[in-house]
Amino acid sequence: MSASTTSGTTDALGPDPIPGAELLAALLDGMDAALCAFDADGTVTHWNREAERILGWSAEEAVGRPGFAGWAVRRADAGEVQGRLMAVMDGPGRQVHEFALLRKDGGRVLVRTQSAGVRSAEGKPAGVYCAFSEVHAQIDLERSIALSEALFEDASWGVVLVDVDLRPTVVNAHAARALGGGRTTLLGRPLGELIVQGVEDLEGALHHVLAEGAPPAPAELWVTLRTGDGDRRRCWRSGFLRLASPLAEEPVPLGVGWLFQDVTAAKLAAQDADRVRFRSSQLHRASRSAAECEAPMEAATSSLDYALAGFADHALIDLVAGERLVRAAGTPADAPGPCLPVAGGGIPLRYAPGHPALQAVDRTGSVRASAGGGTVEAAGDWAAERCWPADAVHALCVVLRSRGRTLGVVTFLRSAHRAAFERADAVYAESVADRVAASVDLYQALGSDPGPFSA
């Protein structure tokens, strides 16, 4: 039985197509731009809803009128406007013009038009169609496009668009350099492949923006990037914007716009300034405290107590006794505490040749040492071989000098939760050592030997 004779079925070729006129009307009325059309004589043949919204004239009022004269354009301007619109019918391509049109309420609105000729099936001029929008709306659109292009080409800060899966979809040149890749090679890759440390904070911020919207102020995020030259620690001042589709009836998140600047240099400079101010304050407080001490060695240990704050975990004072060094004072090996005299001292330390403290004496300067990247057991062995507390992984040995003589060595030790000593740390330690050396010199000048002392 054929499909055409079967009850309740459709034609084998499918359902009836939508009539052309209804489809054209639906397309015209659904356009975001205003559109009208003229036949070859200049009579309005089409007028969509956006044109009605802008000018206030309905399709019933507009269609069939001979041009714009007297209703959509002032009569004085009608000839020029109509002539420029219809001139495109005989030429190729589109033309762009700006006209002042009249609203139904008598107001004027400046519009930008794009017009092009319409040809008949035989290829003869049949009319003109004209799409137009308010100039300010067009300018806003052009500005938005220009801003987007500038951000993704010439911006002096990083711009990254990520999708709802937190994968980069657009990366500008600045961001590509900051992330250590190319603008196309970074696309679609998880952020965890680009950032070694700090990716959890960044992804947490992106998730928050998708769920709650943009934060009220920029955030500073510290991240570590893996590069060909090793890991780099950077601070990015970041702003976030939730992106939603302007075409949906309800906001549908498309992703997040992430804008950032590298402020590492400024943050490190600020940290250095804060550190210098704090250390200067500690030196001042140490000097005032030492001045109130009756015993010279008490003044020496007091200076070390102030120096340890925010600087190191342990401090040791080793004094010269003949050809060897003798432990005179130190902080507890197993817990934080003040620097105190070593009970039962006087026995020379078993420092092996090449020990950092011995190097400091030989060089009459400062020596830095670290256990290196190994296991906890290996670090403990490294500290034990040097007669230091078991948790020590970084050391700074500074010679004690006074009146042209080497009196001993003060050693600062850091555990694994602190960074290795740097040159700036050595400068500060040398300032502390000068104060300690002056107190030790006074202690020895009063007739005490360099062995154990009483408080």
C-alpha cells in the first residue's frame, strides 16, 4: 500500500514545507537589526519589528508608502535620502550612510544604514533593501569589538577566557608569555599543566565567579610556573568577570574572563622593605636590651634572641679556644627557646675539616650551606655530621670579629619550612654578629676564658 493512500501518514517526501512568505516574515521580524525594503519605484515593501521599535511606525503604516518623505524623513531632506538609498540599486556591493530619521512621535534619531540592490530572476534591478540601527548602538558595538581586539592583541596585562570546564579558550599575547606558551598551544589544556603550585587557588576563584559572580576587588594570587629554566614563583593581581550569553533569555554562563598583571617585582620589593624595617626594629630593641644586661655574655645571647624572630630557628655561639672551637651558648635543639649558656661546656667541638663554621673562621667572613634536596633522613644525617640540631637544613655561619681579632663564630640554622639563607640574610646576620662580638670581647676582657661562662 502506498504512503499516499495510508490513513494518518504523511507524504513520503516529508511534511509540507513552511510557505515562503510566512518564513520570510518570521525571519525579518526575528532580526536584531531594523530592515526595510523598496521596490524599483521606491515604494516600501517590507518593514520588520525592529524598524517599528526604533521609529514607532508599524508595518501596516509603513508598507506601501512612496519612500520616506514626510513621515520617516523631513520633506526637505527626503530627496537626498531617497536618492542615496536608491542609487545602490544600479551599483555593486553595499553602501553605508548615516541619516537623521523621524520617529512617529516627532523626535529625530540618527541611524547608520547598510543598503544593497536586489536583482530579479532575470538579473535586472528590482529594488533595494536597507538595514539600519541607531548610531549610538552601532558605535557601542564597534567600541566593544575594538576593545576586544585591543585586549587580545596589544594589552599590557594578561587576558584569558576560560570555559565552564576551566580550560583556556582565548589567550592574549601577554598572557601567553606569562604562562610560558603560545597563544594556540595553551588552548584547551588544564590549568594544572601550566601551573605547578597555586592552581587550586586560581581554580577556586574561577569556580566562585561561575557560581556567584565577579568578586568586588582584584585578588593577588601566588603561583609557581614550570619553565624550561626551572620553576618560577610569580604573583598575579587578578580580576575576574563572569561571561554570559547576551542571546539567551536567562543568563547562561559561557565561562570566565580572567585579567591579570604580574606584580611580583612590586610585591617582593614591598616584602623586602617590610623585612628591612622589621630587622632594623629588632636591632634597635636588641641594643636597648643589651644595654640593660649586667653580664656581657647575657647581652650577647639577648642580641641573638631578638635576631631569631622571623629569621632562623636556632642560633649557636662557638668561641675560639686555641686551634679549636668551643660551644659557649645556643638555643634548645629540640624546641624553640632562648639562647642560653651551654652547661658543662669547654670540650672542643668535633668539627670535621671543611665545616662551615671553620670556613667562616678561615675566610674571616660569612658562609652559607644547605642540605640540598634529599630525604628527611638524609637531612638529619647532614645536620648530625656538623653537630647541629636534627631539623637543620640551612645554615649561615658568621665570624665574630672585634678589635682586629677573631673571637669565634655565630651560626644561624633554619629548618625545612624556611627558605635557604640569601645574601641579604648574611648582611643582617653580620650586623647581629658585630653586636655579639662586642659583648664577647668585653666578656673576655674582664678576665673570663672562652670556655663555659656563668650568667
